[in-house]
Amino acid sequence: MNWRYRHTVLTLCMLAFFVTYFARLAISPVVPLIIDDFGVSNTAVGVALSGMWFAYGLSQFPSGILADRFGERRVILVAVGGTTAMSLALAVVPVFPAFVLAAVLLGLVAGLHYAVATTLLSRTFDDLGTAVGIHSLGGPLAGLVAPVAATWVGVRYGWRPGVALAAVVGVPIFLLFARRVRPTEPRRPDQPMAERLQVGPLLELVGRREVLVPLVVATLGTYVAQGVISFLPTFLVELRGYDPAFAGGVFSAFFVVRAGAQVGLGGLSDRLGRDASIAAALLSGALGLGGLVALPDLVRLPVPVGLPALPTVGGLGIVVLLAGLGSSFFSAIDPRFMDALGDAERGAGLGLIRTVHPVLGSAG
């Protein structure tokens, strides 16, 4: 493959997404250390992190409006630079209320990236599904690296250096993006921001059948996927009796499957169609979750026909594979939304959609 400018854009968008995801995931592994340092409860830290994730979803709509006004490149630079700055701010806050404020601001600036980067890729690639799948790799890769790195640093040097790790990766990626990605022309540079916030046109956009149906699907899928990501290790330890180290390994395997599946599903949606690819992913996810719940019975299915039962670990591997495939549906459904939006609507439109389904689905 001849390396072209568009591949540079795609690679740097993926790395920018990696930074915004890394910064948020680096906090969770050091929560016990944060609690001890500030003398607060689990609930208090949980509220701070919930505020961060809520702010992340909420900021995606204005990110699209800002991109239409100022261009995608500027907004992505604000997202990466702001994420880096807020990670450093988190690492130096002296009191817990300042920690809460910094966490929420981290969510706000990190949320500026995804919808805007997807819009930029839609300008750059015809095979958008493949591009979105590769771009989305930044999330699972951060899921593999950030918890391990933050835990290792946090145990040895304290939670503050662990959280500040995001700045170590954020600074060079910010500089690379600023240097290598060309300025992008705004779509609506002269339209007043207030006009973009009128309720009527927004309701009309999400009320279109070609937007509303996949939006409902995306919300339900996000609800389930968020639940799996939040509780899979706990489920394996508390209800299946595995030790925490093994459960952590299974969780990492889930992210590995998800990473590979996102690229594959995005490419599949370019060739076979968005809806068929989304349906295949969701069916796989449903089978995987059903198998996870029914695992003791699942491994005994071959017995009635005279075959030996499956090894429990083998059955677990199958259901985690299916669940990981199911959670990759995002790489097909985001291009599905882009297909339904006109060129002038894509910035604010995808931003609005990416606010609705993460916020509603985050209850999972």
C-alpha cells in the first residue's frame, strides 16, 4: 500500500482518540489510592467519574457545531490539548472538589474528539466503514494499555503520576497532529452559533426514520455494551467463581476481540451494507451474553448426543469472542448515521446523535 496523506490523517485521528480514551481509563485503576489520599468514599469518587462520562457524552453535540464554525482540525487539537492539560490538572489538585471539577472538564474536552474526527474522515475516505473501524481502535487499545500502565505507576509512585501518564502520550500526539494534519475548511463559518441550537431543526433531524431507528438501536446497544464493560470482571469473580487475575485476563481478551472486530466490521459494512453488518454484530453479542449467563448449561450441551462436555474455559472463550464481536457494532452504525445525513448536516448532526445515545445508554 502506498502511504498517502489520508492515511496520515487516519492514523493521527486514531492516536488522538487513544489519548482521549487513555486519560479517562487511567483514573479507575488508582481509585483506591485517590480515596485514601482525599479521605472520601467510593460513592464520592463514583459521582466524580459519572460526571466525567456524562460530560463526555454531552460535549459531542457542541463539538460538531464548533467544527462547522472553525474546522475539524482546530477542534481535535483542542480535544487532545485539553485532555492533556486536564490530566495534568487532575494530578496536582489539592482538594477533592477540585478533583471533581477537573474530572468533569476532562470529560468535556475529551468528548470534543470522536464525532469531529468521524466527520473529518468522511471528507477523506470513500470507504468510511473501514476508516471508522480503524479510528475506533484507539479506544480498545487504550483499554489494554491504560489500566496496566496506570496501575503499575500508581502502585510505585502514587496515583498522581498514574493519572498524569495521559500527558506523556498526549503531548507528542498533539504536536504530531498539529504538524502533519492540514487546516480544514469550516462548513458554516459565518452562521451564528445560536441558530445551530434551535430546538425545532434538531428535533426534525433525530425524528427522521433513517436516523431515529438506528439511534434507538445504538442507544440499546450502548446500554448493553456499557454494562458488559463495567461489570464483566465482577460477574466472573462473584457469580462464576474465577479469581480476579483470571477475570482480568478474560477482560483483556474481550478488548482484544473488540479491537479486531471493529476494523473487520467497518470494512464488512462497506462491502455488504451497514444494516446487515450491524445486525450480525448484535446477534453475536446477544448469543455471547446469553451464553455467558447460561455457561454451566452451555458446556454440557454435547452430552445428550454422547459427546463430552466442553471445557469450561473453552466455553467461556466462545462467549467472550461473541460478546466482543457484538460490542464492535459502533464501527458500522456511525457510518450508517453519516449515510443518513447530508454533507452540511454531518458535523452538528453526528455530534447530536453521539450525545444522545452515549448519555442515554450510559445507564448500563
